[in-house]
Amino acid sequence: MKGLLPALLVAPILLILIALASTAWAQRGDTVIIDVRTIEEWNTGHLATAQHLQLELVGDAIDTLVSDKEQQVYLYCRSGNRSGQAKLIMEQLGYSNVVNAGGLDDASQLLDVAIVR
């Protein structure tokens, strides 16, 4: 029983540290996460560290969020279709490090970032 008590106290601390490390990874200066869904979809839930830029605005406004065309960018939407379109637009504009992270749930799992509602 004596050995069990310290383990029970340490486990929650480790979970908190892992969560903080995951959030820090997603917020690193070299990674940007962008939700390309509509504002209505964004308001129903999005990744905690994501920025919003609706698909229709990607071509004209992506440089306001991502000025370095070699910066790592993850895109997501509802199913992966619009984020795939946004990826193609960004590549046509010269961005070289863009990943279609799929739908919201897929992106959450891939990037280990919580969905906030």
C-alpha cells in the first residue's frame, strides 16, 4: 500500500505535464493550424490552438496568417475535402510545407490537440 500511494499521486501530475507538452507542441512558432470551415462550423467546436480562415479566403488572406512559405501548416475542415482544396491553393501560392489533416476529429488525433466547444 505504501508503494501505491506515491504512484497515485504522481500519475495525475504526469497527465498534466503530457497535456501541457502537447499544447506547447501545437503552439510552436514553426507550426500553424488552420480551420478552413465556415464561421458557423468553427463556433460549434474547433482545435484549441487553431486559427480560422474560411476556405473562400485562403487565396487572398493566407499570407496574413502565414508569411513564411516554408512554415509547417496543418489544415482541417469537416471531412478533409475543403482542407485538401486549401492545401492545393497554398501550394499554388508557393507554400511548401502544408498538410491536409483531414476532418476536425482526425486533426485532433493527429496533432494531439483538444477540441474546444
